[in-house]
Amino acid sequence: MRNIPFLLPKQIYQNAKERYFDVATGNKVAIKRVLYNGGERDMMVAYEENTSEIILITIHPLKLLQKFNRIKTKRWKKL
């Protein structure tokens, strides 16, 4: 388990500094830099949204070059 605080996914979704569309999964991605495991990390939340609800799918810390590579390969497109 990643020991992610219960409210963190919602906070990342609501206060994201960056948002992308993931071409590979069809999900949207929200990213925010947060304190996690004793340091500052970029965390991502993958989600789906429609007119009536928002479904948070997963959350995890991003590896150092993961965000850069997904943008560079055009897997993630800026919203």
C-alpha cells in the first residue's frame, strides 16, 4: 500500500495545477505537487467525468521523468 491520505485524491482533483487527457486510457489526469512520504512529489489522479459525476480512478506519485515522457510522446495532451 502507498499510505495515501484518504482526502488527498479529492484535494489533488480540486486544486490541480495541471490537467491532461490520457490518449492511451481515455481518462483525464490531474497533477499537483504535494507533501508525500516525507518529501515533495508530483502526484497524479486519473479520473472520468460526465454531466452528473466525477469518478476518481487511481492515484499515485509520478516518477521523476514520467510526466515529461508522457507529454513528449503525446500520450498526455494538455486540457
